[in-house]
Amino acid sequence: MKQGANHHKGPRELVTGGEWLFGRNPVEEALAAGRRTASEIVLPPPFPDEDDQIRRIRDEARERHIVVRTMDRVQLDKLTRFGHHQGVALKTTGYPYVDFNELLRDAQDDENSLVVVLDHLEDPQNVGSILRTACAVGVTGVVIPEDRACGITPAAVRASAGGAEHIKVAHVVNLVRAIKDLKDAGLWFTGLDWGEDAKPYTKIDFKGRVGLVVGAEGRGISRLVRENCDFIAELPMPGGFESLNAGVATAVTLYEILRQRS
């Protein structure tokens, strides 16, 4: 098995600075996962009959000795860049990417490992949606490229409803090399795309160690990544619509994988 050399960044290089997560579920899940270090939190003023979720977040913050602040709507809108914050925001360290070699070992150790590769997706809503589904079906991990792609930003965490906090994501320099390393570890890769070589997604055998590649919005899978896929799968569209949202297409395929395995 190839480990690759000097093409994967470790987590310490990426968890630097800080950022504001926002939204009730993302903040609660970040606290529950415990993978980040939080320094302060913005919550609504306490009320005797406040929402149960707000109460849980407040209690967790106090238990961890996180500074609790209140902030008016205008300030909080600016702080979260007008994200859908629901009155809640958490100042924390950056997203805790894992070292690719850790994910590689996990994939090799599990005979039913499932790794999702995002080929230069740029929309945080799609990235977050995919991470949410990936967390729900229990994927081994997700791989994303460093350049020309959306990282796991607060907006992506918000779109994942906090699921991103519970899943392993590796940031890599060379996506093709990462796929080759995973293939050496025993994974068979299927790319979601179209073309004469594409098969219906239900005709692909998804048992055993599997990798799923999702292409960028509009452009699809890049040429070199496509050439390293063992199979190409497409979703039927008898309605004549040109394509599905990347997050939706990935969710449909991941649940087909789950169905085959169960």
C-alpha cells in the first residue's frame, strides 16, 4: 500500500485562527463532538421558559467554562455574515481536518469502508448537504482538495446541520494521488457522472470497500479523476431535466449503497 509523500497536510496546519459557527444545531453538535476548542458563545438572554435546545447549549457552555454573551440582532447578523444563526453563535478553532493517512488506515481496516471524494465542489450548501447525508449513513470519511474547492466553512457546517462535526474530512493537495492510495488500500471507485460508459447507479455493486466521487457543480468530474474511477454511475432522469443537485444525487446514491449492504 502506498502512503504517498509530501502531498497531504496534517490537521495541525489547518486548525489555526478561529471562526464563528452559527445556528442552533451546528453549535450544539460542535459542543457535543468536542473536536474543537471554543472560547465564547452568543446566546439569547436567559428566560425561565426558554427553548430546551437553548437550555442544553447554555448548560454545556457553562460546564465547559465558555464565556456566554448576548448580542443584538444587527451585531449578530454582521458577525455571522448574515447567516441563518437563530440567535446562536460559537467562537471556536477552525475545522478539525484529519490527516489523510488516518482516513487511509480506517479505510483499509474496515472491509465495508465507504469514502466520499468531492471533486472541487464550490457551493457550501452542496458540501454541507453531502456531509449531512454522509454522517447519517456512516461513511468512513470524506476527501476534499485544497484548491478551487469549498472547505468545511461555517456555512457548510450550517448546511450540514452540524453533521460535519462528527465526520472525518481530509484536505489533500493531489486528489488523484489520494484516490490511487485508497485504491491501493482495496477500494473500488465509482464516479457520479454521465456518458456512454455510465451505468445506472442501481447496477453498480457497492458491496465491500467503496469510494464514491462527486463532481463539481456544472462541470462534473475532472478528466484525470474520472480516468481513475473503476465505474461511472448515472441517475435516471426520465423527466428530461438535465441534472440533479450534487447534494441530492449523492444522497440518492449513498442510500442505494446502504440498501445493497443491508
